[in-house]
Amino acid sequence: MDIREIKETAVWSLYEKGRNYHRMTNIYTDTDRNYRMYNGNQWHGAKLGDVEPVQKNFIKPIVKYKVGVIHDNLYAINYSSQNFENKDFRQQAEKICEMLNKKASRIWEKDKLDFKGRRITKDAAINDEGIIYVNYDLDKQVPVNEIIKKNDVYYGNENDDDIQLQPYILIRKRMPVVNAMEMARAEGLSEEKLLFIIGDNDTFEESGESAKQEVDNMVTVITKMWKEKGTVHFSMSTRWVDIKKDKDSGLTYYPVAHFLWEEKEGSARGEGEVRFLIPNQIEVNRTEVRRVLTVKYQAYPQKVVNADKIANPSAINRVGGVIKTKGNATVEDVSKVISTLPPAQMSPDVKQLQEDLIQVTRDLAGAGDIATGQVNPENASGRAILAVQQASQSPMTEQKETYKNFIEDLAKIWLDMIIVYSQDGIKLEEEVTDPQTGQPAIEIVEVPQTALQELQATVKVDITPKGAFDKYAQEQSIENMFQAGMFSAEKLPELKTYVKLLDDDSVMPKQKLEDAIKTIEEEQQKIAMMNAQAQIMQQRARQFLMEEPDAQASEIAAAQMQGQAPPQGEAAEEVMY
């Protein structure tokens, strides 16, 4: 069969529609430009002649600062059951959720989500959108989180920023031809059709100049996902061959979560930080080049010469160059035929204008000196600096909240996968106390799929600030609470009310305070149990003393038969008092 005799796959036709949209909206070119401006390749494509491309890159520090603000917090996933009807299941549900929370924490740690989260946030700041595509490791029973670029994702509805409402999603991936053929062969594709998995040079859509240069023979593979009757279906295709046909995954959520830096009306893509900084960055760079040229021309002013007397005029501006004369011209003659043109003077206002432009840009972006901590600590207290920094970071509230929602979306996808792909149940770890040693231990618990489904779990993300000044504020506040006696049993109701009123993103460590409350309550329960046991022993002692001598003798005999020490009057009095 000749390739001219077969048609492009249906998925490829959808991909072509997505590519046309990306080109029409300049997604590919904007991506390359945004990353070049961030990385410092800001004169790309400019014709400068012999002028050196000088620049003052303020885009990178602004982006790094803002990414740091978002990640100056610790994020913890917290699953909770919403099954309020089954009261018998309530206690079991709480244990399962507690184990799921521990599992989510381990996934976060092992899959380096702190690092990946920063990359996602940076992608969004630079290029509007940061995206994670989630797979599932069946052997280890854990989700696997892959960062993908904006260029490689195509939405069925590019006007809706809610991923879960998309009619379909396409994910583009470059893959070695050999690997694609192995995958297709495993799916039962005939050897004849395998020959139509052909390498190509389809690299225009790649993010970054380096990604456009390939070593191996590569082919574009498109993963399509869509929903039918509430579940997500998958397929994989190249241009000419369907590698994997329709497969019902059973998932409820698309395994894709994205973080939009800032919402853009009528767009699924949003708007990043960098695109608004580019015009000012270009003007600053142009001004810097003008200043450099002015200094250069002042150091090496242009010369006017009489070509009839000078044999090599180019040597005049060359440091240490030898000037050759024509005819019988002497040194005195040369000095008379060479004159210097006075260079144009640049106003000192130019330098001030450039500095003002940088400072105003940083201030408007919320990344000025005070915001970034460039304040003399001798001139301000820690509390004052904290207050100023928090005020300056207020414009970042939207991004912080959006990132929190992104983590919640990711956690929902994880739970969806855990439930669907645990048909034989899932092994979870429970923290217990070893009855022999009394030390903490880990017990493996088999949780059936039905119990996971019955949870009807929801997700909340707990936020704990971790910045230096936030820690200072925490320490000061907790110290004040200790001095006020807030961590006592008498003040427990007030402490509970205080913690309940705290926002989830408060500077105060809400989770730690809740743990402290739990510890106080456990201590109260222990004391109550000890008091109850003491009262019982006292009552028994009183009863023993009031009994008749014959009854006492019988009780002593019974105690001796059981190997116990007989109760004594003196000992009874000790128990009582």
C-alpha cells in the first residue's frame, strides 16, 4: 500500500485545526519571544551592524521574585469525607482520609512537586499557562505528574478556561519512531500499517530553539481525550496511523491541570507577566545602547582626513596604528590634514529617564525595592518590614489563590485515579503504636475500592507561610499566646474559637494550632480517665473497710488464690488519701 492511497487520521485533522488556531493567535511565536526575553536573548533578530547588543534584563528578577512569593508557602492536600448519611461508616471514613492525606504527602515529596510547582508557576508567569499531565503507575499505585508546555496542548474550546468542560483535549508529543512502532505493535497493529509510522521534521511547534533541533528520527504522536457518558476516553494517533483506538479509562476528570497566571476574558490561555514587561524592556535596552555609543564616540571621535596626504586613513582610529603618508608629506603636514568632529553630547536626563523607567516598571509590577526586601533593617523594625512586604504583595493574592485552586484540581485527579485504578483495593499506610515497644509504627491497611467510592471525598488545600518574615510573625504571635496562657485547658474554648476564625492562608500556622488543640484535648482525656480510675479505687477501698470481717477474710482468700496481695487497711488508707 502506498502512503498516497491512505487518508490522514481523524485525530490529525483535529490537530491541524488546533495548529491553525495557534498560528492565528501567535501562540508559537509569542512562546519563543517570551522565553527569549526572560532568558536574556532580547536582541534576537535585530539588525545592529557593528553595535554591541547591550541590555539590562529586569524581566528575569521580577519573574523570579513573583514566583518566589507564590511559593513562600507550604501547601498540604487534605481529603475529607462528605458521606454524612452512613453514620457507621463515619469513623472508618476518617481513618481512610487520614491515610490518603499521608499518601498525598508522600506523592508530593517523591514526585518533587515543590520543584515542579515552581516550574509550572514560572511557565505561567512567562507564557500565560503552566500545565501538568497526570499518568498512573499501576505497579506502585501512584499518580505520575508530567510537566507539558502550552504549545503542546490543544483545547476543543479555546474560549473556555475550565478544562473539565472541554469537548476534547489533544496533547502533542515528539517520540522516536522506534518507540511509536513498539507501542503500536503492542496494540496489535499489523506490520504493513507499522510502515506508515514515518519520521518527520514537524518541530516548528516546539517550545524553544533547542527543542527544534533533534538527533533521533522522531514522529509526532497525538493523544486525544474526550468524555462520553461521564467518563474519559483515550486514543493515540500519528498522521497516518491510529496507534491506540478508543479506550474508556473510567476516569471522571481529565488528567490535566493548568495554572493561569491571570485570566483573559474569553480565552482558555490567560495572560502572563512577561508580555506586559516587554515594551519597557525594549526601550530600556535601546536607551542603554545609545548611552554606550555616546561614550564610544567620545572616546573615539570621528576623524576627517585629506586622502591626498594619508595612504591608510583606516589606521587613524586604530589604537597604536601606524599612519602612512603619501608623497613628501611630513608629520606636520599630517597634523594639518586631520581634524576631529566633536561628538554629540547626551543629556544627563537620559540616564535618569532609563533608571526611572526601570524603577517605575518594577513598582507597577509589584517588585520594587521594598517588596523585594531591599530595605536597610537598621532603619525599620522586623514588624514594620513585614507589614510593608505584606502590603506590597497584596496584588499577588489572585495568583496565590489560583495556584491553590490548581493544587486542588491536581488532588482531585489523583483521588479519581486512585479510586478507578484500585479495583482489587489499595494498600495504604496507617500510623499506629507498637503494643510491645510503645513506639510509633507503620501498619499496611488493605482498603477496598468500594470503601474509597463510598467516601464521597472533597479536597481542601491547607496553606502555611514559610517566608523569613512570616516565620518571625508566627514566632512572635505564638510567644504572645503562650504568655497569655492560651495553650492551657482553661483557655481551650477561646483558642478553638480563635483558630476557627483564622483564614486558611493566614500568617498564623493554622494546622499547627489545630494539632496543639488536639494534644491539649488528648491530655485532658488522659487526666479525666486517671481521675475516674482513682475515684473507682477510692470507692472500692471504702467498701472494703465497711465490709464485715468475714467478708474481708473471704476477699483476702480469693485474692491469695489469684496470686494477688491481699488488701490491707493501711494500704486502703493510702489509696484514699
